[in-house]
Amino acid sequence: MTLAIIMALQTALLALKFDIGKIDGDLGPKTLAGLLAYLAGRAIDVQIRTYADALAPEMKARGINTPLRIAHFLATIIHETAGLTRFEENLAYSKPERLDALFSNVKGLAHAASLIKAGVIAIGNCIYAGRGGNGDESSGDGYRFRGRGPFQLTLRDNYRMMAAKLNVPLEVDPDLALRPEISARIAGQYWADKSLNKFADLGASDTIRARVNGTAMAGLSDCQRLADKVLKLFN
């Protein structure tokens, strides 16, 4: 990405009243904070600055350095975290129909209703039992290895695999995935493991979504909207 493109981006962010410092052609934490705030639809705050500081070096290391790559990477993060406000899976289901439809471990509406009444720990332990290295429902693995971080790392096997790649004891202490500096590394590693720069270069929102969310591709339209919003700013 050329210096001129970054400077044009910085000019656009400043025109939108985001405090990103000076126009210097550097896609660093201050400019990234402006981009994240623009996507999240709010002013730059402590949460946004913290994640910008963590994501900027990771994006540089992973080659997320073109308008398309930046757009799709940040769109995914903003969508998955509800605008950098939610960093772990929301298991507080209220409708038995929804819970039963989403998870094969839930056996009908009566079972779903009983899980909802029991609470989020019971829900997590049920829906993820016996999957991806998790033990049975009584093991507590389902809730212990629930989704965390910008890419919703879920299931014991995935925590173990990411722990080995990043040399961070995630399987022992899954809540480490909630720390901004570690969650940014997980996001970068996941992006690289799934070869998502290649698909971002093609503008393949559907493929990116499938590799992040699975074949259901929930949230595809929102991710497309957010990516287009970034690209519009670059242009």
C-alpha cells in the first residue's frame, strides 16, 4: 500500500473528526484506532485504543496491509465483537426454538427450555460436549472452552493448537484469550492459518465468512457491509 493511499485515508478520518494525530502515511495504532472507531460507530475510546495498539503490529506481521485485506480483517473483528464491546460468546439464550435449532446436542424444545432455565454454564457444557477434544457434559469443558476473542476461539483442541503455535498456555488458562494482546495474536494466527489474505484479495466475503463462521455463514451481510464501509473510506 502506497504512502499516498494511507495519507488519503488519514485525511478522510481527520475530516470525520477522529483524532488520529498527524498525516504521516503510517498505518500505525493511531490511524487504526480511527478506522476501528469509524467501523464501530463511536468516538475513539480506551477500548478501541487498546485493541488498535494490539492489532497494528499483528496486522503488519501477517501482511494485512492492503485496502481489501484491512477491510475484510477489520470487518470480521468488528462483527464478531459487536463493535469491540463483546469478547466472549454470549450463551444467554432465551428462546428454546433458537437453541434447539442451532446445536445438535440439544434434543428438542423441552431439553432446550431446561438448559435455559439452568443457565449459561449448563448451556455451554451441553452444546459443546464431546466435540473438538471436549469431554462429556459433566467435564465442564463446553463452558470452559466457549468462544473467546475476536475470532471466537472455541473447543479444547483449538485452544491446545493455538497455545502451541503462540506459546501461550491457553488450554490451561482459557481466559488468556480475552487479553487484547493475546486475542490480537490469535486473530492474526487464525487469519494466516485460513489463508484469508488470499480470499480478501479476491473480495471473497462469502469464503472468508465460511472459513470463520462455518457453512451457515451467519453475519455475512454485516461483514460485507463493514468491509464496503472501509473500502469506501479508502476511496
